[in-house]
Amino acid sequence: EHFQLCKTVRHGFPYQPSALAFDPVQKILAVGTQTGALRLFGRPGVECYCQHDSGAAVIQLQFLINEGALVSALADDTLHLWNLRQKRPAILHSLKFCRERVTFCHLPFQSKWLYVGTERGNIHIVNVESFTLSGYVIMWNKAIELSSKSHPGPVVHISDNPMDEGKLLIGFESGTVVLWDLKSKKADYRYTYDEAIHSVAWHHEGKQFICSHSDGTLTIWNVRSPTKPVQTITPHGKQLKDGKKPEPCKPILKVEFKTTRSGLC
């Protein structure tokens, strides 16, 4: 009767982190967890904790850069738009996908269109301002057409060409990548590799991209040369003699395409 418990502080890195995003202008780091928690970190001493009511795992976070807003995608196939411009961040809008499972989201810089990839291989486009579906859907069978007779698997990557926001790079789990023209609503190029894709990244000039695969390989592709990669690397594998392929390794889950001042990647 003489004691009362109350929460005064949260200390340490969030438990079971599952998603991460950074606003490079406002210098805010967002961390989502497997229990639906959301932690925001600013400059030293600036920190905030929020919780999604459903408790579902946060699978992806996307900042509306320099706009004080954040989109969270959860494992229960809901999307939430958070307003961070107030003392206590709150959800402005929510959107629930009922027939398809959300696997990947992409929000281009200063764009009002959020691209949402699903387990069925389709991409839905959400208007971030109204948080409603636009009606423009990139269907998986239209994207891959005759490049493969089988389903390409879930969407594992979406990104716009850094030099042309009208071109969208779509990565499917099976190993197929498609460069989609948003205006003409058709594929410009299709790239096929026989190992599953985990991650894709553009070169900043928009003429090449790199994929990481389930066998530990990295493939670099020229945008205009879809027949085969210009380079295949196994960075963590033993290089065998006699020109044989390196031994398979564990999957490379994430790859970034960075250049140094000397031009090396």
C-alpha cells in the first residue's frame, strides 16, 4: 500500500528490432520491432516511443523525408501514416489489405505515390495524401509476360531509377527483375537469374543495378543488357582453381551500391 510502480524511462536499443528508417534531413532514426513498437531517435536526449494497437510486427518503415511523417507496414497487412509534427506522434490514416499480403513498400523522394508489393507478385499504388488506393495496379503476369511460365514469387524489391522517376525496378523472389515504365504501363526490360533475390540496389547514375542472391552471389546488371549480368561476384566464397564456380555461401540479405571518390564500388 506504500508503493506504486510507474514507468519513468526506457533504456537501451529496442528489443527485437525488425525495421529501420532514417530521415537524412531532419536526422531522425525510426526503429520498428516485432511486437509493433516504434521508437524514434533524434539528437541526444530526443527520443519517443509509440505502439501499434494490433501488436503486429513492423516489417518496413518509410519516412516522408523532411515532412515530419512516417509510413509503417505491419505483418498483419496494414499500412499506417504517422504524423510526427506534434508532441505525441499519432496515426493519421490506416489502410488494410484484405486479399493480399504486403511484402515490400517504396516511397520515392518527394513523391505522393507509395508503391506496395505483395506476396502474389502484384504492386498497388497508394496516394499518401489521402491514403487511398489509386487504382493503378502492376499485375505480376503483365510485368513478366513470357519471360517465365511460372509465378515469379512475392515482390521483394521496388525502387525508382535515380535518374528517371518514371522507371520502376521490381524484384521478384524467384530471381526475375523487371524495369517497368509507369507512363506506358509496360515493361522496358526483364532480367532473369536462376537464384532467389534478397535485395536490389541502384548505382547512383541509374545505368546499373546490383542484386544479392540466396547462394551468396552478387550480380551486377547493365540496364540496357538484360540477357546476362555484366559481373557475378561471390564475395564470401572460396575461389576454386581451374575456373570453377565458387562454393555456394549463405544468402546475402542486403546489398548497397556505393561509389568511392576513386570511382570504385
